[in-house]
Amino acid sequence: MVMEATRVVGSPDSGYPSQPDSQAIVMQVDNELIETMDISIPLLTMVGGVSGEQVRQNKFFWPLGDNWTRRPTHGGLAAVGTATITVTAQAFRYPIGTIFKLESELVRVTGIPDVNTLSITRGYAGTTPATHASTVEMIVAGSSMHEGDTWVYRPTPTVTLPFNYTMVDNAALRNTWSRRDSQFYGVDGSQELDKYTADTLRQKMVGIEEALISSRRFAGEASEPRTSGGMEYFITSANGADVTDKSGAAIQLADFHGAMDRRAKSIGVENLPDTFIMDSWAKQKISAYFQGARRLTNQEKIGNSVVDSIETEWGVKKLLMHYSLPFGNVYGFKAGDIEVVHLGSSGMPHIGETMENTGPFQGRYYYAEIGFRIKHIERMIRFHNYSLTS
């Protein structure tokens, strides 16, 4: 993926005109190039840029990470007689012998009829069967087997395989030979294509970052090309994320603490998000929560209430204001759980030379076929639809 040119066309537009360099080489758009661009693409940089893993199919899969939970959601239990409990899409995690505590009653798993259901012994270990609402905590309380029991196997955690599609993007850039050798308003025409190239790269990188957030998975059809689903498509409560619709209410620091507490109780502190990206309103709101801690003396010339990270009971969380997010959105995740992938060797975003132009033009092209992999969704947190005025 290299191209020789007579001008510096690979670096972003850091000053016009560009400097002549007969040995200039433009490679594929890698992470080092992204980091030098004079544009704001912090999310794309955070998740590893566009030099991610290579995939070999337009429709690509990834294994479902099993975020085992010590507090499964359940459908509740009647006082007596009920010998099964519903744990939708979670039964594979709890083999025969698992003991649960619901209030003062213990129950023991005796079978796994299907992925949504556990067969249980009520009133295990001398406890008394009771009615338990679906809101009651159901806590793993160990596992116990007889010495001579036959081995039991934990069913595979891969009950579904999430998938996404790659999407193609391309653009042609060209300049006439006449314009290349002319000057317009003191600008050397030979440098014009270099500027077009740099501008195109910036535009495409911003587009990739926006798609990573807002794009929807679509298989495509004859009249419409396929697209890759982004964070908004995958990070949903149906997929296991902790999602809070604020319904127009103000976002509070307690919302963050509540969501992290729920996730910690379910999948463990070590699996909690380490980064929150948010719109400017939410970022300013969080900073405002700590205004009482500001200090300004006669000797100090700077007042500061900007907060870029907060230390919580669940560890230090980085806060990133992001203008690619639709207003009224906050996402919490681990950076390693979101990745840009590319199809084959040619799918990496890159610039190349082309002579396939209609007419006497100097031509180049931009080409990419990329997709997004968003895994371990049960680790993720989202707030949306909160007030932007209070």
C-alpha cells in the first residue's frame, strides 16, 4: 500500500503550501498518521486507530465473551411448589450443584432444561421456601456435590455469535495537467492535489469516527450498500449493557455511581468501564459537581473546576468530552472492547495513484473497507436522553 509522489501528500495539511520532496512516500493510513492530524478524533485514537485486526469476510463474527455474573436476573419464585426458576439466556453459566441465596432461602441447581431455565431444589440445607419477587437479589452462594457424583459439565458460554458487516468507502481525487503546471493567485498548482489529498484523509477519518458511534448494521441491497453497526447499535440493554434513559431529567453524579455499582455487583469491579465519553453538557455537569473544591488565592492566577478523571470506589475513571456524540449521550467502556477492523490487505484505509481517469488528469484515490467490533457489551454503560438545560 505505498505510493511514490513528487510532493508530500501523506501528512495532513499542517501548512500550505506543502514542501517539495521527490522521495515522498504515502503509506496506508496508519495510527501514527492519525496521531499527527490536526483534527479532533479522540475516540478513534483511543480504540487503536484504523490499523486494527484484519477480517476475511464481509460478514464477520467474534466470540461472545462470557461475563459471568454472581447476581443473575431472574423471574421470581412462588412460596411452594415451584421447582424451576427463569434466568433468561443465563442458565449455561450455572452447572448442576450451584447454590443460590434468595433472601433467607437457599436453592440448589439440579438441571438445565434450556438456556433460560434452571431446575432447582427448594429450601436447600434446611432453609424455608418462601415467595421471592423478581427484584430480590439472587446471589451465587457456592456449589456442592456428593463425593461419588458423576461429573457435570458447564455448557458452552457461546450461545450466540454477534456479527457485523464491513463497509466500503472510496473517493477519487484528480487535477488536470494544465492546472498542475499553472499558478492561481500565487498558489502553485502542482501542490493543489496534495492539499486535496490531505483534506480528504481528514474528512474520512472524522467520518470513520462518527460511524463508530452512530452507524447502523445493515446487510445492504441492490440500491443501498451495506454498513457496519456502531456503538449506538450494539450497546443496548437487550445486548446486556446497563442503559439508563433519563427521559429528560438532569444527569447526576449518582447516575454514574449507581450504574457502576450495578455492574460491579453483577460482573465484578475488574470488568467495569475505565473510560466515559460524553457530550459537552455532561462533561461540564460533572466538573460542576466538584466546584466546591476549587481554590483561588491572591497568588493564584488560574481558577479551575475542570475534571478529566474521577476517583471512585470502583477505581479511577477517565472522562472524555466528545463532539462526535449525539447530544444527550454518555458511554462507558474499556477501550480494548471496541475495535476498528479492515477486510483483507486492501481494506486498510489508504491513498494510491490511479491512471484510470476520463481525460488528461493526474489522479489519486482513497479506498477503505472497514467494520467495527464491539465486544463484552455487558461491561458497558450508557446514559441518554437527559436534559441539556438543567
